[in-house]
Amino acid sequence: MQLKPINQQVVAIVGASSGIGRETALQFARRGAKLLVSGRSESKLASLVNEIRSFGGEVTSLVIDDVAVFEQVKAIADRTVEVYGRLDTWVHVPATAVFATFDNQTPQEFKRVVDVTLMGQVYGAMAALPHLKREGRGALIHISSMEGVRSLPYQSSYSAAKHGIEGFLEAMRVELQHEKIPISVTSIKPAVIDTPFWDNSRTKLGVKPSGIPPYYEPSLVADAILYVAEHPTRDFFVGDAARALDFLQRLSPELVDSLLLLIGFPLQRSNVPKSEDAPNNLYEPVPEHDTIEGSLSEALEIPSITDWLDKNPVIKWGAIAGVAALAFLATQAFNNEG
């Protein structure tokens, strides 16, 4: 499967006004892609468009009210093709959350998180796929989470939505392969990323929620998105912690249960008081949070070795082969001594 170089791509980014989406839009623009950026806040999108155009990037914006409405998501794909004549890559970012125990969420809150975080992604794929099929190739890039692999306490609705993303992407991917249509379908699974997500989410914990460390910069996710936009990839875990959690979950879910009983509750509660009625993005955008990074940046952000290796497969497999060779030689030496 061959994807276009980024400087030849037309890219639609849903949820581009802040956080991962904003950083991704800036990186695509710097690499020469033509962009359609969308979000709920006109002022946030305007500042992004101005920033991109300041360094000569080509960008169009579209304000939509709600990714949980199919017609509005479809309008993003249609507008992209109307402006640029085609669509090559679709990047779908938006998510929302309610931090609370399962029995302390209302049915309406749970449904809203699923509608935005799962159904928005479903609608994005439905809207983009006809245009990608018409082009004969392209990429669907969906931002899932390590919580698509392992659910966390206080995040039952968000985790349920992320698990749902993995389900429909797996089915769609195989269907496209069966039809022999060369469209890359990628699930990006980040660890805890320092974005305004933690500031914007509704909380019933009495304090502002916090991610379980370590924390990673949004640019790491954007780097992964740009990589898979050129290199067809099934799954891309962002952050060593995401890969470690995936490994532990495969090894023993009960072990992860025990770890989360120890750290999953205290480490998701900050020391900053926040009421349930404080501004949050469950139904409306939070105007002041148009930044890329959030407030977790006060803590230590770390690089990710495994991300770098995944984007340099020759070195990665060379290292694996080297370790295997050393293990084989050590075994032979031990047998000879024996």
C-alpha cells in the first residue's frame, strides 16, 4: 500500500483547535500539506489559521457545533473536497470525558461521552471513506487511547468509547482488505498526553483530574500521526507507558487490576479543587483553552524510546536481531561449558 508524501496530501483534521489536533495541524502545514481544520470554537480556529498562514501554509477552516451529529461531520469531508478537489488523509481527534465512578454518572453523561468520543469517530470514517475510495487510496487515522486496551477507574464512559473505536476499526480494516481497497486504517493509542483534555473534562471528584504518570508531550502524538500518514500502520502506541500497559494487560489483567487498585485512584486526583459545575467541554467548548499543552506540564514530561524505534524500523529490527544473536551466542557458550 502506497501513501502520498505529506507535501502532496490534502488532510482534514477534526478537532484541530487545541491539544493534539492543533499540534498535528501545525506539523502537517509545515511539511507542505493542504489542510481543512475544524472545531467548535471560531476564535480558536481563527488563531490556528492565522498561525499557519503566517509561515505560508495553506489552510481552510470550518466551524461545526457537534461531532455527534453525522451531517456536521460529513460537512467537513465535503468541504475539504469542495475546496481542494480531493481528500487524502482524515485525522479524527475529538473526545470528552466525565471523571467519576460509574455509579456517579448520569445516563445522559455516559451517553454524551460515547456520542462524542465513539460515534464522532464512526461518523468521521463514514464521511471520509467515500472520498478516499474515489481517490483509490488514502489514510484514516483515528485517535484512540491506551484505554482502548485497558479501562481505568473514574473513566468508565471514556474507556468504553475507546474500546468501541477499536472494535469498528478492526472490522472496517478487514472489510477494506477484502475489497482490495488500499486505504490505511490506523489506531493511534497514546499514553497520558499533556493537553487541555485534563483541564476541560467534567469532574465529579471534587478536584481537577490528573493522568497517571508518566506524561508525554502532544508533539509525540503528532509525530506519530504524520508518520502513519506516509507509512501504513495498523496500530501505533505513543509513549513507552502505553506499550507497557498493553504488555501487562496481555500478560495478566488481574495483575493490572491490582496495580490500578494501588495507583489508579490517588494518581488521577490532583490537588486543585474543581467543582462539577466548573466550565467543561462536555457540551460546549471551553474558550480559554486553545493551547497545545495543558497543565500537566508542571510535572516531568519524558521522551519515548519505543516511539523512536517504531519510526525507525531498520534500527528496531537490527537491535532485536542483535539481542537475539547475543542470546544465541550466550546459550551456545553455556552449552559448551556444560
